[in-house]
Amino acid sequence: MLWEHVTRVQITVPPIMRTQKPEWQKRIAEERIEILFHLAEKNFLKNPDRSRRYIELARKIGLRYNVRMSRERKKSFCKKCNMLLKKGKSAKLEVDKKYRTILLKCLNCNTVYRVYEK
Ligand SMILES: [Zn+2]
């Protein structure tokens, strides 16, 4: 990826302007989200708090510009504390014997997500 050399960038969330967002703004928003997720990924081990902050910003930008995240991306972080959910590191897989489903537990805030895996 292009962002390999990027260590830290200052990204600010722009203020709310009009309700109808032009296409180019949406594109920039998508690009910012991309960068933020990459940075979150990169800072995950060394600086978890910064990593969470990046996810938070990415989500804010997404909301503001109506940028939809892919299903995979949506599942990649905790909706409550914005922590990237990595199995064996920040998340744990548990089997729910009663309902016979797999649960993914965020080890940061203990939120449990139901994972449908086939
Ligand atoms: Zn969490």
C-alpha cells in the first residue's frame, strides 16, 4: 500500500455543511477513512489508544458523508469502544453452547458479538 511510510497524519473532521454532499467530497471522505483504518491497523500493537481514536474518526467521517463501510470493515472493530477486533489479541472467540453459535468478545470492553461462520 501507498501508506507504508506514513507514521502520523493530522486529520481533522470538517464541520457539517450542507445536507447534500457532492460526489468529490464523498471520494475524499472515503480516502480519509482508508488512511485512518490503515493507521489504526499500524498503531494497534504499539499504541492501542491512538488506534481506537483513528477508528473513531473514520466512523465520524463515514457518518458525516454517508460513506458506507464494507461488511468486512464493519466487523473489524468494536462498535462500543472502537478497538480493532483481532482474534487472540483484542478479541476472543467463544462458543455459545446453548445457541450453538460463535461469539466474538472484545477484550477491551467485554462486548460480545455474534459471529455467523459457516
Ligand atoms: Zn470493545
